[in-house]
Amino acid sequence: MHMVERVIARPGKRVGKESAPMALGDQIGEASGTITGTRVIKSIGTQAQIEVSFQGSGTMLGQDITDIGTYWQTLRAGACSTAKGTYSI
């Protein structure tokens, strides 16, 4: 099983790293980058929705790539969260 490095970041700079198990199958690429912006979309009671934009570069199937994207994360009580977003390579 491959390990994937997840970078915990703030806009414009990294602040920490951790490793987590990757999904089953072969790794087809690797990319790294920075968070370019964050904003709170709405806050209702104990839930907050945050928009995160990012950009980076890396390789996929042996080809150089540049990636950009935005995702929306809903933070809930009890340290639970869900996310969905868009991504372009």
C-alpha cells in the first residue's frame, strides 16, 4: 500500500505534514502546491462552510501537469467534515 502525504496549509504557506494510507491500486501521479485563498461562505449554528482555492504542479501518467481547483468544506460539531469541489488539470 502506498502512502500519500497530505499537507495542512494556510493561504500562501505550508504549516505541517502528515501521512495517510492511499486508496487501493497503483499510484498514477503526484502533485503539490499551495492554497491560494480561503473564505467562510456561511455559518449556521455549529456548522461552518469554507471555500478553499488551490494551485499546484506535478506529474500524472509520466506527464507534467499544472492543477487548479476549489472545494467547499462543511465543518460540523464533533470534528466531522464533508467536502465537494471542482478540479482542473
